[in-house]
Amino acid sequence: MSELLRQLRSRAPANARRFVDLCVAELPEYAAAARDSHKYREMLDFAVFTRTRTVDLGAEDSPLGPDDLAVVESMGRYRGEDGMSFEIVRRLLTLHTTVTLREIGEASGPRDLDAGMRLLGWLGPQLEVAQRAYTLGYTTGVRRHLPVVACVRRFTELALEGDPDAPACADSCGVRLHDRYLVTVARPAVEPPAPADLVHAAWDRHGIPATWREPGEFVALVPADGQQVAGALIREVAEMAGQPCSVGSATGPLRTLDATFALAERISRVTPAERSPSHLYTVTDTLLELGAAELPEIDRWLHDLARLLDGGPDLVSTLNTYYRNDLNRRRTAASLNIHPRTLDYRLRRTRELTGIDPGTTHGIRVLGTVVSRAVPGI
């Protein structure tokens, strides 16, 4: 055993006490648990355990074994059963890593460079494994304090942040993981009185993890092949919210759902609000709208076109219905409860006001974008 490891072993009890006292000073929820003398002794024993096992296994260059991970997981479970928040647990794990590195530096002498580098090389991957075990234990323990839907919501939040702890959280609350997800965002025009009910409905009726994010977004993680489920869910959300919702969706792998969510959210900001959403808008549907949102010059141009359409009879709603019926004149006229000749007049008036024929490819792309940005809610 190197001199560095001998120093670390001899200092383990003192370092453990110093670490626990630091956590008590900096983490209020940890301090609350430590007021129980039995729990404080437990925390101290665990801190000594992690330091002595680091020395023993680091000396042999051996990974943490099942028994070691079981101890780590049990300590995480205790913190969950104490009702400690996940944010505090994260800070606790970060503090443990920082302090461990500092203790190695303090114990290192001028001839310990090689031993220190070997220990750090061993420590990196083992800390990652241990933190996963601790988090798994925590999420198992916290279920005693949180209802299932709250645990599911926590998984959803972690997944949307691209947090590597998301799979462990899913395991603890019975969420089946998928390789790819259709992240679906619905933005009600006004925040509903009980947004948590939307999250409950998604899980209870469809088994879909979801969350509500401020300032007013319902976000669901639907398996990538579940477009029909997502469509039904979003219509229920709009019905429960009692108001039009703008919808955006994007598909991506579990490990990068933060980027997928960012795209779905951007899409939801440029789609029309609908009382009964009939379509899951994707980037393919909203290329022009997304571009317009990024370029003020295009945005102003589209706004000016929308103002021109105000010069005719119900031109915006007419175009919206026309495009939703795939340019079919008879279906459009029937939907609007007008004569086909009246529809023809409105389409001709659109061409006169804007200089764009609504029935051409160019017209569909440009005027369809104008309509999607102008329709207030259907």
C-alpha cells in the first residue's frame, strides 16, 4: 500500500466527521435528519465506510462489489425515507465528490504523484457507479412520501433535462423505459386552475409520464410509435383545460430528450391554438413558422400580409378551413356553411389583396404560414 493510501486510511475517521459536519452546516434537510442521534451515527459510519472502501479497493484497482453498492443504495434509501428533496441529494453527492478530491490532495506528499493519479483514475468511474446506486435507493425510499404520480412527474422532469439519473428514477416508480420518445408539448392560452390534474390524467388514463412546467406548458413523454395515444391525450388536455391549446412535438432518444424537448417547445410557440387539437405539429409542418420566429424581417412581412387579409370577409378563417380540407372546394364550403361561389369570391379577394394565389404551391406555403400565426383559437 502506498504512503498516500496509508494516510487516507488513518485520516478516514477525522475526514468522515469533518464531511458530515460540513453537510449539516450547508444542507438544511440533511441537518434536520442528523438531529436524530441514531441517524447522525449512521451518516458518520457511512462516511467512514466510503473512505475505507476507497482505500481498500483503490489499492487493488478493484471495482465496487454488489455488497458495497447495496450499502450505498441503502443509505440513499434512508435519505429518501427521510423525505429529503432531490435537489438536496444532488448537492450532497456533488459535495461528496468535491470533498473526496480535496482529501486526496491534502494527504498527498511530494512522492505521491503516481499513486494519486492511479487512485483518481480508479475513483472517476466508481463514483459514477456509486452515485447511480445512491440515487436508485433514494428514489425507492422517497416513494413512501410521494404518490406515484409525483414520482412519475419527477422522472419526466429528469428526462427532459437529459439527467443521467432519469433511468434509475423510472425503475423506482414503475415507468417502462423506451429507446425513443415523442415529446409532446401543449400550451393552453391561459393556465388552467388545476394543471396537476392534467398530469394525473395522462398517467391514470394512458400510462404516459407527464409534467406541468411554468409558465404554462403540459409536457408528455409518449413512446415514439404512440402518435395516436399522443393525439388522444392532447385532445383530453385541451378539453380539461377548457381552452385552446397550441401543440408541438418532436422525437428523439431518451439520452437527449433535453434537446428534443427544446425543439417541441419552439414548435408549440408557432402553431395555432385549437380547442380540439387535431394534429401533432412537427418541425416538418412548421419550417416556415420557425424561420419567421427567428427572423424579425420575415415576421413583419407575414404580419403585414395578415393585415391585408383583414380587408376581406373572413379571409383568414376561410383560408384556414380551405387548407385543412386539402384545397377541396366543396368540403371547404360545406364546413363554412357558404356557397362554393362565395368561397371562390373569397379566394379571388385574397389574391387581389395580397398578390398571392392561395391555390398555388407558393400560396400554400406563404398564406398557410400567415394563417397558422393569425388564427387565435378554434
